Amino acid sequence: MSPALRGIGIVLRTAVRVSPWQSLLCLVETVGKVLAALAPLFVGIFAAGAVDRDLGRMAGAALALVGSTAVTNAFSAVGVNAQVKQHELVGHTLDAEIAHRTASLPTLDHLESARFQDRLQLLKDGEGVLGGAFSLLVHTINVVAFSVAVLVVAATADWRLLILIAIGGIRMISARWSVRWERDAEEAGAAASRLSRHLLDLTGSPAAGAETRVFGQQQALRRRLRAAVRGWRTPLVRAGDRTAVLDAVHLLVFYAVAALILGWMTRDALAGTVPVQALVVAVGVLGSLHGVSSSFVEAIRNFTRIGRNCARLVWLIDYSDRVTANQPARTVPPTRLEHGLRIENLSFGYGDADRPVLTGIDLDLPAGTVIALVGENGAGKSSLVKLITGLHRPTGGRIMIDNVDLADLDPSAWRPRLSGAFQDHARFEFTAQRSIGVGDLPALDREDRVRRALHDAAAEDVIAALPHGLATQLGTAWADGVDLSGGQWQRIAIARGMIRPAPLLLVLDEPTSALDAATEHALFERYAAAARTAAGHGAITLLVTHRFSTVAAADLVVVLDQGRVVETGTHEELVAAQGRYAELYELQARGYR
Ligand SMILES: Nc1ncnc2c1ncn2[C@@H]1O[C@H](COP(=O)(O)OP(=O)(O)OP(=O)(O)O)[C@@H](O)[C@H]1O
């Protein structure tokens, strides 16, 4: 089955699942639409009754007309109300599904791929359409039901009206061109659409606000935004123009032929070969007949648009299912480490880039140790951390955890064994309690656990300075929210990294770069002491830092240079070896003298 039809099936099943009754009520409008299409017939019968002075026929037709109008309006109100409710329910359910599928991708490479982001953006652009897909489907059913009823009324009135139906049919065929133009335009503008959103976010974000002002980027941003919006919208506008021209030509041809047919029928009516009722029905049904072709065209367009967005939803579902299926990993990770981590001939490169970021890494990280990872900017420290935490997969080699390949571990079971603070930490704009509590969801609202984590991260003073302590809302974008300094956000992130009880691997990837050297040193000594206490279950603490004063407390120092391990040993051993580490250490020490 095509992805579009599968997607439409998903939308329909979602609608029935979220509310079977509302789904059924939506269809009530369809009955009203069919009755509305019969109106010209009742008018025709009324007119014929008037000519024949048949009061009974006239009264019956008038009653049918008034009754059908009342029922149409009542059913329409009920149906539309149900559709509005279903629109929201189905929309929220599918939006949640998109968010869940995206957030559940186990590694970061998907999110870092421009192609993935473009397709995701297309799906998000169409979220409104997807949310309304069910009501749009019901609308399409209504249009089809109304149109079929109009066609039956017209065809039974006079055969010549079939010519107009045929002309309408031509427009339906050419509608496929419009649909293709629109789809091509959407895809051509996908990257520009994402760029314009990014630029808009930059202009409105307080984080980027300082730099845009200091560097006087406002004008340049406006120019770039204009160009990006042009790149996004121009193909769509062009597609719309071409469709408008096609519609106008079709309209002219339709009404020119309609005028000829009506003239022909009037002549026959005057000659007595066409009944008055048929002529009245033809006049009454004319507008609806043109409406039928444009409604059918609209229905095809809507259906294709729904199908296209539903197909994008199916793409995401298949993509995430494929990613999950590609993980043979079902081995349950250990609850304590006996041996530790062994990294064997590891290599890694981002995306399709030819240049590897890490090459031939061989390392033993024994259980129960504190390890410092050092190296210059771009040496590959964070990349190695992301591989060990399973956020990226190696291109070559493997990472063994107590003799089990990380690739064979169930990622959803490995992640709860990890904790840490990352270089690009998130700013969770919740209350301070929850911003820390999300580090261990069962402890989200446990104040005692959060306070303990704050103590371990030596960040109690950050909370003490807040107006409502842990209950303070963080982030000025929210009512009564307060903003924190970069260092305070970082210390909140460290506390978050400390809340999970007894992780097997605690990663601290430059978590203290915004703090001064003395505070970082004191903090790391505290981590190292705590890590050694926790080493009973073999936990490994991995610290990435640029500050060599901090490194001395580690059991093992690993020096990375241009993606390779160039030295390993204790601080004392490496200083004595007079190699790369000693050189970097001496450089930094000189800076402090
Ligand atoms: N998401 C990414 N996509 C492509 N290349 C990346 C990505 N992240 C890092 N790189 C590249 O990988 C190399 C190593 O980067 P990495 O962040 O691992 O270094 P690092 O040692 O942690 O540096 P720093 O000390 O500056 O944080 C760099 O050349 C960087 O440009």
C-alpha cells in the first residue's frame, strides 16, 4: 500500500481511537449535503407545478425544499462542531507521536543530518494539515457526496448537461498538474523554510540577542531572512499563479459552453420538446455543476495534500522503526562493573565527512577509576564521550563494557546506567526543582533528592539566591521566571548530572568551563572523592577538561591529539615523561604564574 494511503489509515484509526462518537457525528453533515444538492430538483418541481396550476405538487415541493434546508443546516452545525473537536484531538495525538518518535531516536546523527532535518521540517510545516486531516477527509467525503447528488440531478434533467460534466472532468485531470507543482514547490523550499525559521528564532531569542546587537547584525539578519523567506515562498507563489491561470481558463470555457447549452434548451422548451421542470433544474444546477468540478478539484488537492503529509508521518514512523529494528542490541547491561570499559581500535567520523574525527583509539578504563580526558580544541574529546555514551555509533572498532560490546546493549537499558553534565547542556526552563529533577525522572518532585544533588554539585548557593528557592520558575520567557548566568545554568546542569543514584558511568564533559579554575578544582576533588566511594559498584567517572590543575586528582589521564590517543598515565607519570601532556601543562602553568 502507498505511504499516503497508509498514513490516511493511521489518521482514521487515530480519530476512531481518540473518540469514536465524535468521528461518527462528523459524518452527519454528509446527509445534509446530499439533501442540499436536491434543492434545484424541488425548485423545478415547484415551477412545473405552477405552470400546470397543480397546488399539491407545489406544496409538496415547497415543503421538501424548506425541510431539506432546515435538516441541512442542523446537520451541518452538528457535524462542524464534531469536526472542530476531532481536529484538535487528532492533531494533538499526532503531534505527540511526531515528538515522541523524534526524541526516541537513540543516536544524535539523525538530528545532525541536514536531510533528516529537511524532511522533519516538511512534516512539521504540515502539522496543521495533519491535525486537520480527519476533518479534511470528512469534508472531502461531503464534497464527493454533494457532487454525486448534483451530477445525478443534472444528468436526469437533460442529457446536454452531461457536456458540462465532461468539461468539469477535464479540470479534474489537469488538477494533477497543480498538485505536482505544489509538491515540487514545497520540496524546493524546504531548506529555505528551515533557514528562515532559524533566523526568526535568532532575532527573537534572548541568547542570541546580545551578539546580534553588539555585532550590528540586525540589518544583515533582516536581509538574510528576506532572502530565505523568498527562497521558501517564491516556488509556492509561482505554483499558485500557474494553478490560478489554469482555473481562469477553465472557468471561461465552462460558462461559454453553459450559455450555449442553456440557449439550446430554451429554444427546445419554447418548442415544447423540453419540459419546463428540466429547464428550471438546468438553470438551478448550473452554479452547482461548476462548483462540482472545482469541488472535485479541491477534494483531489486536499486528498493529495493530506496524503503527502500523511506519507511524511509514515516516513518518520518507518524511519524510527527501521532505526530500532537495526539494533540487534538486546543484551541487558550489568548493574555493576567488574572490569570496566575497553575501547578497541575505535574510529569515527561525522555524517558523510571523509575526515575521521577519531582514529585507532585503544584504551582501558578500569572499573572504579576517575579518568581525565585532555587535549586541545577539536582533539575529539566530546566525540569520544558521545561514542561511549552511545549517542553516536563508531564507524570502526568497538567499545566493550565488561566484555560486552556496547553495540549489543539495549540503549534504553544502558542510558539509565549513565549520568553526567555535558558541554552543550540544555536549559530546562522549568522550576529549579524540576530542572534538576529531570536528571532522574522518578525523583522529579523529590526535594530531598534534589537538595542532595545540589550538595554533591556544590550548587546550593545558586538555589539560595533564587527568590522562591527550588520553586522558582527559570527562564524570563515565563511568568515570574528568572534568568540565570551562564555559570549558574551550568551548575544546575551539574546538579542534574548528580541526581541519578549510582550510575556506572558519570561523564563530566567540561561541565565547569564557566567557573573559575579554583572552583573547578575544588568541585572535581569533591567528585573524585564521591566517585571513589561509589567505586564499590565499579563506577567510572570520566572528566573532560582543559584545566590541568584539575587533572592531577584523576587516576588516569588520557591525552588526545587530532583524534588519536598520544599519551596515557597518571599526572605525575606524564609530567615526568616530558611529552605532549607535560608541554601543555607547562604552557598553562606559565599562564598562571
Ligand atoms: N556534530 C558534528 N558534526 C560534524 N563535525 C563535528 C561535530 N561535532 C564535532 N565535530 C568535529 O569533530 C572534531 C572534534 O570535535 P570535538 O567536539 O570532539 O572536539 P573536542 O576535543 O571536544 O573540542 P573542544 O575542546 O573544543 O570541546 C572537530 O573537528 C569538530 O569540528
